[in-house]
Amino acid sequence: MHFIFWAINLSFLFGLVSSSAIKLPSDEFQTFDSIDEARQPIISIVGGTPAAAGEFPYLTVMRYNGGLRCGGSLFGDSHVLTAAHCLHGLPISDTSKLSVTANTLKLAADASAVTRSVAKFIIHPNYNTRNNDNDVALLVLSSPINNVEKVSLPDAEKTYANKSAVIAGWGTTTSGGSISPVLLKATVQVLDNTICTKQYGSSLFVSANMLCAAAPGKDTCQGDSGGPLLVDGVQVGITSWGYGCASPNYAGVYTRVTSYVDWISATQVSNPAPASG
């Protein structure tokens, strides 16, 4: 995992691509037609296996001008949870160029897929591009998705350290490789904060707002920033950044959702779906 936001086009997925130098997000909003062009935060699954139909209906593909940008999670009929770095630098005037597809196993979308345009996006006001702190954002859809299961959000008091977790996405299956045409999943373990801090240092890994997870040969990668880290079906993390993909020395870093449940709830309430008709 470089210190990269795994967003392809900034497209998507969280992989962290390995690099001797830390790569921070650019202020310029970009999209790309291939992951080789993306060097920003994202999620793709290394060491993954194909997901089953109906396993992750709430997992979303975020597109910009039709090109893959990031992942996300449908947590309300009209709201998607994603990473701030996926939207940082995007002009408000370009909101209409964003779309979201849920309930699909194929990146190209299958018969069960549901697609909506985006009416509005809200980035956490304290998002820090220097260390990717507060890497959380919400999308408000143009019309609700009523017939797709929503992801559950966690209890604020839980840490989830040492818990088994699931990652999923369509990102690259190796650092700098090709994106997956089908949804992949893998099982990793949430690590104790002391391990994450030792790997990245306290100036980059903000333990109150981040968590990290890893397993031998498994990781998120370029192509799916904004996607979920799940423990028992509950979204405890948002794919954010890291060094390389499945590096034995660096775990993947995720936004700690428990630190933001109040902000997510308040932001959802204050940014309702557009009135119909």
C-alpha cells in the first residue's frame, strides 16, 4: 500500500500502494480510465474470493463521468457512506457527474443493480489531507433506493480490536494491477492500535479516528477507497489509506466509524433526500 488513497478515477478502493515516499492526495479532483493512472486512495481486494449473490447488497460503486471512482456503503434509503478523499477537490458544480450503483456483483452492473445519480455530497469539515484524518463523507442520492438492504453502523463504544473482519470491493488484485470485474471479498483481522502506531507512527496513524486490519496475503488495494470494513455485518471501518497492498510490514488503514456515528447521523438528518415530484 503506498500511502495512497485507493480511489480509482480517483476511481476507487482503498489499497495502499507500496512506495518509499508517502503520497498524499492531490487537491485536484481527477478520474482515470485505468488503475495505472490512479495513485490516490482506493480499495481492491488482494487474496480475495468472489462474493455470493446478495452477500453485500449495500456495497456501492461510485462513478464520475461514468468511470469508476470509489466504493461506498448504502446505510439509508438516500444516503451512502464513503471516504472524504474520494470527493476532495471535486467542484460542487460537478456533483451531477457522480452516480452510485448498489446491489451488483459485476463492476459493469448486473440485472439486479440499482443506479442513482448524486444530488449532494458532504465531506467532514475537519478532513485533513496531510494525514487523511477524518476521512469520511456522505452522498445524498437523487432518489431513494428502497428495495436494497442497508449496512448497519456500529455502537460508538466498541473498539473491535482483534476481531475478524471482512473487506470487499472491485479494486486491483495486486499493487498496480488490474481491477476485478467481479466483487471480491477477503477476511482480515482488526489489529490493536499499538501495532498500527508502530507501523506508521503517531503523526500518520491517528488512533482515535483510525483502525488498521491485516491478514497474510490479503488486503484492500487500488480501486476501492470508501468501501467498508465489516465485523459481523456491521461497518466498523471505511477504506482509507496504507503502504502497498498486502505488505507484511504495513496493515491497511481504515476510518474508525465508531468515532463518527454522531456526525453521520446528524449529517444525514440535516441533508435529507430531495423532495420527490
